Amino acid sequence: MASLRSLSNDYYNNRISFAEYRKQRGQLLQLIDEELNGVEIVTPQELDVELGSVNESLMDKALSFLKIDKQKETS
């Protein structure tokens, strides 16, 4: 909590930009939440990366299935 207060003071005294304040505040709040609730937060960017690899593998499977199905039709 002291870090959050210090960060707020830095922003309100114009020592850091609003963008930097928001970035650091988000990181601090995430750490506080993880410590209090024991739940790790996944950012949207991390989720996109994880889902992207899952979606790719599902897409690859679907395409290979369709290719096999198409080959059976032509045989």
C-alpha cells in the first residue's frame, strides 16, 4: 500500500506521466490482488497469445480433417 501511495504522490506532483502512472498502478494492483486472493491475473495480451496457439492447432486439425474428407470423396 505504501508503494501505491508513493506512486500516487509522484503522479500528482508531476514526477511521472499519466501513462507511466497507469502502467505502474496496474502492476501494483495486480500484485496486491495476487497476494491477497492468490489468483494470478492473465492480461488480454497473454490470453491472445495462449488462445492464438490453441486456435491455430484447432484450425490445423480442422483443415487436415477436411483434406482427408475431400480425398475420400474423390477416391
